[in-house]
Amino acid sequence: MNTVKDGLTIPAQRTRTRGAVENKEFAAFTRRIIRAHARRVAAGDVEALSDLTALSAAVDQAITDAVIGLRAFGYSWTEIGDRLGISKQAAQQRWGGGQR
């Protein structure tokens, strides 16, 4: 189920664009939140450990969704692999489902 409002997304027929300027700041904010959650667990909140593990699974799924979206937007496996510091073959094997 897509929970993103239509007005907040870029239609696929538009020309590819680079990411929004605030993406780096948003990612840094997200990392701070995850590290703070980990510190709570490490300080004795054992009940929150499963929540932290669920975050890991959610991030993995988000990466998959992002790569699928980038491919649908026209980005090559080479471009995706370059951004991740892996080969195009490694990116394709992980997220391509054997497709070329």
C-alpha cells in the first residue's frame, strides 16, 4: 500500500533529477535517531531490542524499494552500484532478481 501523497511524488514520465538538497540532512537525522535507540537498548531496555532489529529489516526493505524505484526511473545498475560502492553485477544480483 502506497502511503505517500500523490502531490509529494515525482511522476515517472518526468526527466530524471538528482536528489533533493535536504536528503543528506534527513539521513543524518535518521542515523541519530537509530543510534539513540541503540543507546537506550544498551542502557538496559532489553524489551526494545526486537524493535531495533525490526528497524534493520525496515531499512533493508526501504533500500530494495528505493533501488526498484531508481531502476524504474531509468538509472542503470552501474549508476546504482557506483553510489553504493559495489559493482553493477553485485547490485543486480542483490536487487535485480536475476534481471538485466
